[in-house]
Amino acid sequence: MGKKINRRQALGILGASIATVAGIGVWNRPKIIDFLDRDVEKQENSEENTVVTRLYPSNGQQLSLLGFGGMRFPTRMTASGKEIDEELAGKMIDYAYRHGVNYYDTAYFYHEGKSEAFMGKILKKYPRDSFYLCDKMPTPILTGLEQAKKIFQGQLDACQVEYFDNYLLHSLTTREQFEQLYIQDGILDYLRSEKAAGRIRCLGFSFHGDVPFFNYLMDTFSWDCVMIQLNYADWNDEGEAPEGSRQAGTLYRKAMEKGVPIFVMEPVKGGNLAILPESASKILKAARPNDSEASWALRYVGSLPGIVTMLSGMSSIEQVIDNIHTMADFQPLDDREKQVLARSMGKGTETAQVHCTYCRYCDPCPYGVDIARIFHVYNAQAVRLGIATDTASDTDKKEFIIRYKNEVRRAGRAGHCIGCNTCLSRCPQHIAIPQEIRKIDAMVRKTAADTGKVVI
């Protein structure tokens, strides 16, 4: 087991190079690159400061409890638009690899189709047997078997590998869609043949549907693994009926009953559990003053038996350092800490957050509304400052309007939503997006009027 990395020391090296504004990392990029380069010398040939591992029964290997997700790499604006910041993101992956992270996850949709090739390019420098790579069949765009075959081969080529350690049926949502594509069209049999040929080592699925559909999948078919959304906000206890996204407990217990190894997405709920209201944050800080809010979410998930790896889509070096700090010499929540977390949730029920994970599956909006960005600014600013509950000061209201105008481009603001409902079927969180967007637009307009600002 590796020794716990000294987070304060690591972040102290960066000094003023990282500032945090409402949980959003703002980089002094040259200093961060220098920090990552110097870590190479410090960590080379060292077995210290590495994240803990868990046995993956389906392949008999030890996988890092923390996995690096490929959905939220840092980006840069270029002449051709927003692109993955390959230098910075690559060095972040290298940092994670040096500190024991050996599980990497990508998908056809991530970063507008560019995540797979980037992940393959960075991992190519390492021995193939030193890391585990997961990719996914893009269920929402599938039309038939021949397309699936071309996509699968294209993914292997993009990732520059001869096999995937885990391969998932991505974002299963409805039984009707699953049976049409994977059973009637033969895509599941095809993927099983690829497993028999060794180009897939373990086959599973990622899930965004309801409990009856999940039970059908688990009771009817044999799987090497399953990936579910699980975090303390989405957990429901035994006997507590699933409601909305709060069904993680039910899904977890079913997977445990069937003996299927569990991989976890959204342990921090798209960053929502790293940005808590003050009432909840104070309770956690009182118990562990030096720990981040995100670390509580990771430790909650890691404390559950049967979890092999939890994925974090890390977009800043601060997040990488903090997550590795949490997962080096991992400490499960004890009974007292579970009670502390329960108290924080009890006081945080009035957060008014929109439970968006910023996956951007809702894109593109036909009318240009930047849905995920609006929700992000709302959750990070309006909820934090109290504007969502109309308890903010005039100064806070002015700060929110300035940030809203700066962070949401004019053509993508909430007022452009016409309620066409195109986004509804795409949202894996089943958020009533048009309704929430209209509420935010009304709040923005009222706040702007209160402060004498103009927002179009």
C-alpha cells in the first residue's frame, strides 16, 4: 500500500499558480507544467505516494481504486475552436500514472470524438500490460450491426491498442432500445465474438435506465462488470423506493447479489459534491479541516464492498493531486464520519442545485442554448451565493450577473430556450431541462433587474 501524498506540500509547490474560484481551477499554466515536469524526477522509480488497488475478479488483476475518466480533460481555445489541451492533459495523465493510477476510461462521444485518440496517444508510451483501458459502444447513435463493427475497429485504431480490457455497452437506457440493437440486430453476439477472439477482455455495460430494466439485464445475461452512477447524493437505502436519480443503492445491491464487479461513474456527481452549500461544508470541515469536500464523496464510494474502480473526470491538476491524496493509503469512512456526512446532507436539502453532471449528452441544442454551462454557472455561483433562494446580498447578486455574462456566451444564454424538448430524451440524469432553464432565466432576469444590469 502506498504512502499518502502530502497534499498541502504538493499544492504549496504550485504557490499562486492555482487559484480556485467556486471550485473552478484557474491555471497559471507555465508554472503548472513546470510542477508536473519536476514531479517526473521526484517520483521516478519510487513506489511511494501511489493510490491503492482493488482486485478485479473478472481478470484477476489489481486495478487502481481511482480511475482517470476521459470526458473532462482541460481544453484550450484554438483557431479551429475548443480543443483538448494535449500538453497539459497529457502531463496530468502522466502524473496520475506515476502515482499508481492504472485504469483509464474513454468513449466515442467524449470531447466530440477526440478523447479516444488522445488517450491512445498518451498511453502508447507505456507498456500495454501496465494499464487497463476501457472504451464503449455508443448505444445512442447505433443503427445496426455493420455500423457497430466499423465503430469497434475504429476505436481500437484510435486508441492504438489491440484489445480493450473493459468494453461496455454505453449508456443503456431502455429495454426496447437494448433488445432492438443488441439482441435482434446481433450486436451483443458480435461483441461476445470479439471477446472470444481476445480483442475484448471483459464485457459489461454502463447504465442510465430504471430499476426494472437493470434487474432484467442482471437476471437475464452474464456480465464481467457493470458501471453505475453512485454517490452519496444518489444513494437510497434498502426499503427506500428509488426516486429520480436516487436509485444508486438499489442498483448496487442488485449487482452485489449477482456477484458482478462494480465500476462507478460520477462519484462526485459531476463536481456537484465538490461545491456544497455553506451549511453542509461547515459540518464536513469541522470534522476534517484539511480534507476537500470531493474527498468525502470519493471515500464514501470507496468504502463500499464490491467497488473495483471509481472514475473521476479530472480537468485540473488540483483535482488530480487531491484525488490521489485521497486514494493513497485509502481510509474508508468510519461510523462517526458516516454520521457527519448524514448531518451534512440533512442541512443541505435546500441547495436548489440542478443535478446536472455536465456530461453534455444534451448537446447540441437546436437553438444554441449552452445547457451544461448554464447549469454549471448556476450551481457554482447562484447556489453558493444564495441567489437561488433569494438570500443573497446586492454585492453577491452583482457578482453572479457578471459571472453569468462572462461565462455564458450571449447566443447560448437561457433566454434562447423555446422549450422544444429535444434535450429531454438525451439526458441520462432525466432532468426536466427546459423547465429548469426557464427557472434560471427568470432568476437571472430578476437578479439583473435588482442590480440594474442588462442581460439578453
